[in-house]
Amino acid sequence: MVKSMTGYGRAVETVNGREFTVEIRSVNNRYLDCTVKLPRSFSFAEEAVKAAVKNAVSRGKVDVFITVRSETEADVQVTLNKPVLEGYLAAMRQMVSEYGVKDDISVSTLSRMSDVFVVDKPKADEDQLKADLLSVVDKALAAYDAMRVTEGLALENDLRSRAATILTLVAQVEELNPKTVSDYRRRLEEKMREVLENKSIDESRILTEAAIFADKVAVDEETVRLRSHLEQMDTMLSGNGGIGRKLDFLLQEMNREANTTGSKCTDVKVARIVVDIKAELEKIREQTQNIE
């Protein structure tokens, strides 16, 4: 199954009193590059989120955005740190008595002093929080994957259509190639008659020259390999897993065969067909850059 490297998925769910929002988006990239942005209090879950993405994605630039909102007030206790508070008060009163400064000690002044309050928060169960978060991450990944599959199907259809076009063009090259050799033999014979005028022509020499030319311009091996590569491409498109890199390598091989065919051809019609083949291969290469 072909999957696009670009996609978007979002999931919002409340689990154990917390609302998790997970958004995943990706663009093309040669390798997997995952970035996770989440609240600082959930930094312990970053590697677990990256592992979940890695299990679902093989390559692409993937960004994961996570927000968490608590729907229930935590059982937080705020108490006075009396020893610290009394120390501040004693020091301030000493300032008033010894230095004659204005006595403007107030609650607002004292509350700004460091460590005057003690805040007790219930210890969070990180394993449970991680499990809650990952359950929403999995749903976002499912939505993200569904979009990539939809886009991948469109890419697959386009690649198959272009492959069929190339096969048609290859058949035209195969059909014209023998005619190229026969035309060369005819022109060679006409040229020899013109040079030798009425003298007898060595038929074996013509056959030898035509055979040498045929060997130089024969593209049977190239077209056979092109057909084989196209069959391999069809097999890849029907298989599972990431095929983008494999397709990229296969396209290099197909371009090599097309270039060799172009360098051998002497017929204008064949040359034009080869140009069309290379144009279709370039379009396939561009689309392959979007495939995982």
C-alpha cells in the first residue's frame, strides 16, 4: 500500500479528568525526523510519543503538538511556612527599630517573600499519565495514517497511469527499431551504387555493414530491462511497507536504460519517443518524492 509522506491527524479526548489534544502533521523528508512539543510537566512522555510515531511512520518530517487541560482541580494544599515567615517579620521589625524606616509591613509585602508558602501537590502517577496520553496519540496517528493512505492512493493511480504510458512508448520503440536498420541498409546500398555506378556491388559487404550498424543501434536489451523495471515497480506498488527509497533507486535504473536507448537511436521518431519516456520518468520521480 502506497502512503504519502504528507498528512495531518488530530484527536481530542478526555481521559481520567484531563483533556488531551494531539495534532500530527508531516512533510517530505529523506529520513524520519520527529519533533514533539508538549507541556513541560509531561516532558517525561516525550520519548514514548516519539517511539509511537516511529512505529507508524518510516520517513518524513513529523511534528507532534500536544496540549493538556485538567478538568478537575487537583487536591493542592497551600500552608504557611511559619519559621520562614517569622524570620522575615523579625528582620523587618529590627530594620524599623534600628534604622528608623517606615513600618509598612503588610500581607502583600510578606507574600512576595521567597518560601513563605508551602505548596503540596499530589504526586502524579507518570506511568498512568503516559498511558492516557499515548491512547490519544494512537487515535491521532490513526487519523493521520488514514489521510496518508488516501493521498497515497492518488499517487499510486498516477504512477500506474504513467507506467502504462511508458510501456506504450517502449512498444513503439521496439516496433521502429528494425525499420531503422532496414532503412540504413537501403541508404547504404543506394550510396554504394552511386559511388560504384554500374559496377557490381558486394552484397556480403552490405550485409556486414548493416549487421555492424544493427548491433550498434539495437535497443532490445534496454527495452527488455525497461519492461522488467516497470514490472518491478508494479509489484512494489502492490506491496506493503515504505517503498519510496526503493522506487527512487529503480527510477535511476530506468533513466539509465532510457538514456542508453537515446544515445543509440539515429531515427528522429525514436528520439522523440525517448524524450517522451524520459519526461514521464521525471514526472514519476517527482511523485516518488512524496511517497513514504
